[in-house]
Amino acid sequence: MPTLTRLIITLAVLAGLVYAGMLALVTFVHPTQTELTIRIPAEKLNIKPGNPK
């Protein structure tokens, strides 16, 4: 059973490190918000003349 115990402890430590990394990202990284405008050419909209849609 020592091998199984070592495996479980190793997996628990790795899960703790991943959780700590996610917590650090949430705490220290602040995204910047910017306004985004994308122009779509009329040819790509597939609108036919006279179509009420």
C-alpha cells in the first residue's frame, strides 16, 4: 500500500498546485476592457435586394 499512498499524495499535491495557480491568476491578473468594432462587408451578409429580412 505504500505505492498507492504515494500516488494519492502526489496527485493531491499536483491538484493543490493547479488550484493555487488558478487562484493566483484570478487574484493578480486584471484584464483590460476595450471597445471593439468589426466592419462586415455587405457582400458577406448574403442580403439580396428586395428581400425584407
